[in-house]
Amino acid sequence: MKKSRQGNREAAGEGGLGVWLIGARGGLATTLVAGVELILRNKTSRCGLVTETPAFAPLKLRPLGRLVFGGHEVRKGSLFESAMEIHRDNGTIPYEGLLEIREALDAADTRIREGTVMNCGDAIRNLAGKKIRAKHRSLAEIVKAITADLEEFRRSTGVDRVVVVNLASTEPPLNLEPAHKTPTGLQRLIKNDVRAAMRASGLYAWAAIRLGMPFLNFTPSNACLTPGHVKLAMKKGVPVMGNDGKTGETLVKSALAPMFKYRNFRVLTWQGYNILGDRDGQILSDPRNRRSKIKSKDGLLSHILGYPLNTHVSIEYAPSLSDLKTAWDFVHFQGFLDYKMSLQFTWQGCDAILAAPIVLDMVRLADHAQRRGEAGLMTQLACFFKSPLGVDEHDLHFQFHHLMAYLDT
């Protein structure tokens, strides 16, 4: 990341920090907002938040109590209804706590605006309400509406800064063209209404970056932060980072694979089988959307180990699991005297519980980066992503040390 001359040097915590969530009533966003409110009422600990560890104290990051939430959503309902659904299905949000924070959830709900499903594929389009599905606007009109929503949020809340986070469902991969490599090319696609060459996530990112708002892509959607978006961020003095939050099986892979490398064991086969429910699983049951996720999950092993190997990742939808997910991995490896051995592990967790704290970590660190006058890719956040932009090293230990080194700069 490079320093920008446009950096705002105000002290952290002087005002509020706006957090604009795309997919604002989804399970992850709801868990995130509810979690902050429960923490502030001392109903739960700060476990899972990396930025709450002593190493980050010198940064004087924005306090959780200064976060103000808003966002875009394409589905009907409310944050409280989403939180109740999570309580019924998973029990991760306690009922008594939910009643105590209802007023705060309702207040955040008033700051959620209608989003877009432009060219997101049928699986995502079918989640949206009829009004949104029926609406036809040009790309320029969609960008104008997103821009107006973001500006109104910043103005009405009086926050110092807004960080935008893409938590929406995974889009089908987009074939990137030369026009996606530059801001001028992206501007031309939007002006000429070339709908096939843009997806909703890219329009959200375009609007946010042009307004000088840091942007995080927590999804594997490759249309979101194209090279043109990143170059625009450099020009505008905006920190950005993606792609695809690393929370479960891939997190374990990025920690375990270096062990084999360190001991000079040769991995012959690494196969993973994933089952999950909820809307994430529903969307990924569509082969077009699943391609984006599998590419993100399956690419890091050869990068870490330095040689090709037999790998396979499967993702299957199991509706009864709700937001719980299970991954079973089988690792076949070769050791001394070429003897073959194996390792198996099972990872069981709740997706939103794993993801929400690191989204909060990255929001606070993005705010910090812009306050320091930094722009472009926040490579120091690589340890939080499956496919970190601008970083070729996928070893979790290397990535975490990179973050720790950043704290000393």
C-alpha cells in the first residue's frame, strides 16, 4: 500500500465510523451488527476479534461503540427478523440479548436501502423482491442511486468516514476484458451501458471508491475489485482489499500446508468435501456461482507447497445445516523412505460466527489505513482472505507476520 497526499489525519475515535454493508440483512451482516451491540452491553466477550488483542492497542483504532451501520439489501424483511431466524436455526444469537438490542437493530434497519441484482445470475436474482427484479435501470442510473444512498448515509449520520463491505452472495465469475484494467475502461462500460461486462458488486465498488470510501470485498466475486477499480482507488487515495474472506476449511489449509513444506513431506493428494446450508449454500448450489468459490478455495495449496498436486474441492448444499458448515479433508503425503501416510480433519463451525469478527477487524484497519493517508491494496490484510489481491504468498504464518510488521510501520 502506498501513502496518499489526500490522507485525512484526524485522531481515531473523534467521531463515528460508518459501516455500509452490502447484503445488510444477511446472516453475516446481522450477526456482525448484533454482535457489536451485545459486546457494548457486556453480554458477550470480544473473542475472535484480532484487533482487540494487545498488539493492536497502539494503533488507537476506532472503538466499536463509534460504529454506525447501514447498507444495501435486495431481500424483504428486517434485521430483527433476520436475527430471530438465526436464533431459531442456530442459537448463536441469544434470545434474551436479542430482545435487549432490538431497538438498536431497528435503528440500523432505517439506514438500509434497496440494492441491485444487476447481472448477478438467476440464483441471486431469485432472492430479491419482485420490485427489485422488475426494476430496469441503466448502469449509470444504478451507480447514481448507490452514490446517492452512500452520500445520504454519510450526511445524515455525521460520521467522519464510511467503509463499504461487500457481504453479498457470490456472483458467477465474470470474464474480464481489457476495459476492466483501467478506470477509463470501466467508466466507458458504465456510460455505454454494457451490462454483460459488469455485475452489481462492481457497481457498488465503483460508487464507493469514487466517493473516497475504503472498500472491502469479502466475497469471491471477481467483478468487484477489478484492476480498474484498484487503479481508481490509488488515484482517489482510497484503501481497498479482497477477495473472499478466509474463515473455515481454507484457513486450516493455509495453516497446515506450510507444516508439510517445513518438514519436506510431499503432499500427493488433498481432497476436501464441504457441506453447508443457509442462503450461502443455496446460492453455491448453482454451478455458475459455485465456480467462483471453488476457484478461490482450491488455488492456494500449489502456491504454498511450490509444486502441483492432486486436489479437489466439493461444495454441497445441505439445507438442514442452516448457517452451520462441515468440511472433511483427506491429505495423503509421502515421507522418509517414500512411505505414504495420511491426515484427516473435520472442521465444523458457524459461518457467520467465524466471519463477523474479521470483517470488523478489517473495517477498523481500513479506517486506520485511510487516516494514515494510505491508498490502494491493503496487503497487510492478506491473512483474512482466501485470494488476497497483490499477495502471492498464501502461507498463513507469513501473512500474519506481514500484518504484525505493518503494526510497527
